Amino acid sequence: MATTTLPRTGAGRYESGIWSWLATVDHKKIGMMYMAMGFFFFLVSGIMALIIRLELSAPGRQFVGADTYNQLFTMHGTGMIFLFVIPFLAGLANYLVPLQIGALDMAFPRLNALGLWMAVFGGILMMSGFAVGDNAAAGWTSYPPLANQTFSPTIGQDLWITGLLVVGASSLIGSVNFLVTVANMRAPGMTWMRLPLLTWTVVVAQAMILCATPMLTGALVMLLTDRNFGTRFFDAQLGNPRLWQHMFWFYSHPAVYIMVLPAMGAVSEILPVFSRKPLFGYVALVLSTIAIGVLGFVTWVHHMFTSGVNPVVETFFMLSTMVIAVPTGVKFFNWIATVWGGSLNWKTPLYYTFGFLSTFLVGGISGVFQGSAPLDTQLHDTYWVVAHLHYVLFGGTVFGIFAGLYYWWPKMTGKFLNEPIGKLQFWLMFIGFNVTFFPMHTLGLMGMPRRIVDYPAGRGWELQNLIATVGAFMVAIAVLVFMYNVLYSLRTSEEASDNPWEGNTLEWATSSPPPAHNFNPGSLPPVNSDRPLWDERNGVSVPVAHQH
């Protein structure tokens, strides 16, 4: 009787159909599953945001009670940061970093798979409070005493803490894997100063995860023991509730750059390709990335200016907050110089890149304002902070994510996303984003507090809240348009060549989509500079530096 031979993995397991995904150790499939998981939680958290905006669209109670509202804004913030942006960008990096450095896979493939499934389990655990009708409701920052057993005697808060611990462990596993992969598995000639900018930003972001996550892990364990085992780390009488703020923000401020840096890396890859020019100031961009990684750890107290910080300490953190804007400004000037005088190829990735530049710039400038302690005292816990946060995180990550998706989609799938639909989605999202969040600056200046379920009529807040709600639904429509574009393009779109954009980095040297071990024999060009495919297209020959 004839036998059927199925492809085997390195571990000797047979893979076929859905099992080839569930049991895979291929970094590309793991990366795509990370992105699918992240996009799922993006949709879930986005639906929560729409309910929040509907509730605030007019004075008075509209749809949900105060308890449910608190759960929604807690899990919206948590889901967007810890379950969408960080895992999604980890997935994009998982897919691209080995390709960009000429490696066959990640250094620890099985550890890579473990990190994915831990992230999935942690996300389910964090959201499972909804299943028992008892979710976390202390805000995504979970400040004690709100998160203590006295004020939040809910199993949902414990599920939130436990799930976040699991997600944090997943991040630590991934960070070690990324750093070892880039340090030890680069192609011949791929020196550190020839790494693609996306890979550089991933390296710095993962190093920040390695340094910052243990602090959050310690804080979460202390909070869990406070709630369940009688310790008093954050008790106002016997402990120090402000200690939680220090430990939480020591992680969560670097987390802003953990999220934004890979998006900056994607922008740095897209601009030279679609400007048809070399990237301006490669060394300056690398050094500014490293500077952001270091300075990100000395600014966390600017979240605590109203908590009674010593004025000398306050002054230091005001200064450090303004200094960290310098390397970001260096990046902007280099990006502008890259575009300046270029022959721009107006495709959807470039639209989203300019969307990133404009929205993140607004968020960065408003952050410098807020870095002044006297101003922060007036703006703290108002809707100004909500506006600033979303211009930095939505403007600085979601636009960067969509730019990267439209750019690397042909490499991942062998198909293009539809251009007219992509441009329609961009304008819906760009206009909807600004309609949603720009009025919140005004609301903050007018004194509207954040994290409120209702507000009285006659304060002058009604119109801006209604406009923001309309904008939120424009963003939701834009996301639906993207989902339609994915389905439409996978069925009808034209096939993509190996290098449809004339990219310059090694992921474009292999087929679209890449084979199991990334590169076909003989397809990897020599790496003589930071843009090896441009060298190959133009016949440039430079002595290859020895890898170290």
C-alpha cells in the first residue's frame, strides 16, 4: 500500500494544514500569527473605544453604567498597548528581522513559538474578566489604592495582573531571542553599521524591554501579594502607594519608545525607497535611536509632577523630558532631508508615512509643553493628556503599522493590497483620527477631566465630544475598509514580483512570499553597504568588511 510522506519539522513532527501553523517554529508564520493576534485585540479594544465615545457624545447616561464604563476604558487602554501594539510590532519584527540580516530563522525557534503562545494565553487571561462579568476597573495604570483589594475586590483585577505577568514574560523571551539573533546570525558583510534601520530600532526596543519589563513584573507581583497575601507594599498607612507609580512608569514610559521605535524604523525603510534617494544621515539615525533608548529611562517622573515630587528632582525630569526631544528632532530632519528633492512615488505606504510624520510631530510637540511642571499641573488628568497620548501612540504606531503593512504585504503574501482602496482607507483614517483627538486638546484646556463616565451640560464640552465621537466612527470605517482590502486583494490582486518597490534591503532578495528557510541557494547578494540590493542593481562593488 502506498504511503504519503508529509513535510517534517526540525523536531521530527509532521506538519499539514492548520497544524503547520499551530506547531510551527518558522519565524514567518509566528510573526504572522503575532500580527493576527494583535489585530484581533485591536478590533476588540476599538469596539470598547466606540462604546466609550458613544457614552460621552452627550451629557447624561447613554448606554452603559459607571461600573461597565470603568471596565471598558481600563481594558481599552490595556488591550491597545499590551495586546495590540507591542505584540503586533513584535510580529512584524519576527517576520522581517531574520530576512533583513540574511538569517535562516530566529536563534531560538522553539522559544519563539513559546513566546507567541504565552502572549495569546496572557491576552485571553487579561480579558477573561468579561466572561465572569467582573473585569478590572482601576484604569490601565491600576494605581493603588484603586487597584487594592479594598476598592477592587474583584477576580477580574487579579486576572488582569496575572495575564499581564504572562504577557511580560512573553516579551522578555522575545527580547532575548531578537538580541541573540541579530548579534550572532548576520550574513557575511552585515556589520552593525550596515544593519537596516528597522532592525536597529528593533534591537534598541528589545534591549529596552529587557531592561524595563522586570520592573513592571516586580510591581505586579507586589500588587498581587498586596491583594491576596496580606503584604502592604502599596498601602497608604504602612507602605508607599507612590512606589507603584515609580515602578509602573519606569516601565511604561520606555514602553512608549518600545512601541514607537519600530514604527520609526519602518518609516526609515519606506522613505528612501519611495523618494528614490539614499537615506539621509544613516549614522545620525542609528545614534539617535540609541540615544532615545537610553534617555527613555530617565524621564518617567514627568508622569508624576502632581504627586509631590521634590522640586530638585522635578527640575531634572523637566530637563530630561525636553532633552529626549532632541534625538527625535534629529530623526525628523533626516527624514525631511531624505524626501527633499526626491522623485516621490505616491503609493499608499508613502501616504501612511506622511500621516505618521504629521501626527507624531503634533504629539511630540504637545509632550514638550507637558514636560513643563507648571503647565502639567494645569493639564494633568484632563483630556489634553488623552489627546497627547493618542497623537503619540496612535499617530506614532498605528500609522506606522499600516505604512509597514502596505509596504511589506507583497513580500508576505505575494500580492499587492489595492491602491485606490488603500488611499481611501488612509484619508478616512487620517481625517477621522484628527477629528477624534484634536478637539480633546481644547476639552483639556477647558477643564474636562479624563476617565469620567458623564459630564454636566452647560460647560461648553458638548460639541467637541460629539465631533470626537463622529471621528471615532470614521476611524472604525477605515479599519473595515482595510479588512475589505485584505480580503479583496488576496482573491483578485495582481501577483507581486520579488522586489516590486525596488527596495534596498535583503528581505527583497528572496521570493514573495519567502521559502521555508528564507533564501534560495545563491539568492543572497554580497553585503557591501547598508543597501546591498541598490549596490547589486547598480553594479557597485566595495570590499566586503569582515563580520564580527
